[in-house]
Amino acid sequence: MRTSWISVIGNAVLSLLKVIAGIISGSMAVLSDGLDSVSDVVTSTIILFTSSFISRPPNSKYVYGREKAENIASTILSFVIFFMGCQIVVVAIEQILNEKTRELPSILAVWVTIVSIIGKLLLSWYQFYQGKRAASSMLKANAINMRNDVIISGGVLAGLACTFILNFPILDPIIAVLIGLYIICTAIGIFRDANVVLMDGMNDISIYNKIIETAESVQGAFNPHRIRSSRVGDLYNIVLDIEVEGQLSLTEAHLIAQEVEDSIKSRIDNIYDIVIHVEPKDSTHCAEKYGINRAKLDLIEN
């Protein structure tokens, strides 16, 4: 929470500084960079309030907890960022097409951009450091986002330098268009990643290989199938079926299933829960509509 507050305040100061400097200096690129930083303020604010919401314990209504609220918030945020990027592109293109005489931006734009780069580097380092300490993927993701902002500001600085050196004012709105397009691509990426989780999908299907290999390595466990994995926040929720010898007692079958569960937990980090259904070996199965087995996985990979 403290780290998120520092991020909100730091980004708010930097974004306000760049927006004001962009208006005063007449630099569309700096103004666009400032609006991009406004999205970071929104992101950090969402993280702040989402963190307090998802920390509430599960109840009868939310038996899996509230971790997916983070992905819902990310989806909303992606729309905000997307339309902000579109607005930047539209305004910048209007400036490019405007035939009136352009003036070079004020040197203030350069100094503010330098201050922004330094500030963003410090905030990014602090967020990543605290994210590692707290094992928070949200903080580490926000740190990466700020690191990307440093790249944007660096591009703005390089563009401003070329603008002054070449005495070519039209470079400024061209840079703003590129920033806007970058923001749009970022929004699309956030939307895509958030909705994979909301739809119980998996970006990285290599987890199924790990589950199958781990289950098959346990003596007495056969044919892991109907494997389903989804994410609850940054944790994995895993369900699978295994087969054991039919003559085993319930206790013996349970011990094998428990060993499979423990082995999966030892190999895969961030497990929320594992549910294992035990069946007698070589039992007949109806066509399985859901889940992954060895044959399906080989087909997907090939």
C-alpha cells in the first residue's frame, strides 16, 4: 500500500509537470508523454484500491476470493488508455496537417523531459525492489510499465534534440503520433492479457507439460488427463484426473493422489489449489470435451 501511494504521488507530480511544460513550451510530444504518465497515475490508483479489495478473505459469495478483480480493473484501464492514445494520435495528426507556420518548442521541454527520465527511473527501481520484497506481481508489472515510460521519455528527448539541431518543428507532432500508437498497442496488450485470465485461459501452456510429467513420475499414477488450469490472481488453480490400479484400497489411492499433488506443488510455484479425481486404471471414458491430456498437448504443440 505504501509503495502504491508513493507511485501515485510520484507519477502525479511528473505527469502534471510534463502536461504543464508541454502546454507552456508548445511541445506536443512532451504533452503526449505527460498524458501517458496520467495513465500511470490511474494504474497506480487502481492497484492501490484493488490491493485492498483482493486482500479480503473468501466468503460464501466469493469462495475463490477476489483476486480476479485485478483483471477486471485492468480491462477497464485498457479502455481508458486506448482512448487516450487515440486522442493523442488524432490531435497530433491535426497538427501535422495544419499548414500554419510552426515554431520550435521551448527549451523548457528538454529540461522537463530529463527530470521525468530521472524520476521515472527512481520510481521504477523502487517499485521493482518492493515488488520483489512483497512477492507482488502487480508492483513488478507496474515497475516494468514505468521502465517502458523511461524509453518513451528517452525517445521524446532524442526527438527534441533532433528538432532543435535540425530546426525541424514538425518532428515534435510526429513523435507525438508514435507515442500515441505505442499507448494504443499497450492498451491492447493489457486488454488481451486480462481477458485470458477472466476467461480461465492460459497464456503459457507449458504448465500442462509440467503437470503431466510430474504426475507420470509418481509411482502408481497413470494417464493424467482432463487437466484444467486457470488463474486466480497470480495463482494457479489446477484440476486433473489420474488412474490407479483398480484393486487398491481407498486409502492407498488417496496416498498416490496426495503424492501427485505434493509433487506438482514442489515443481510449480504459486499454486492456489489442486483437485485430483482418481479413477481405476484402463477404465473407459466418454469423449472429453474439456481439459488436456498427453495426446491433445502433443497435437497443440505440433
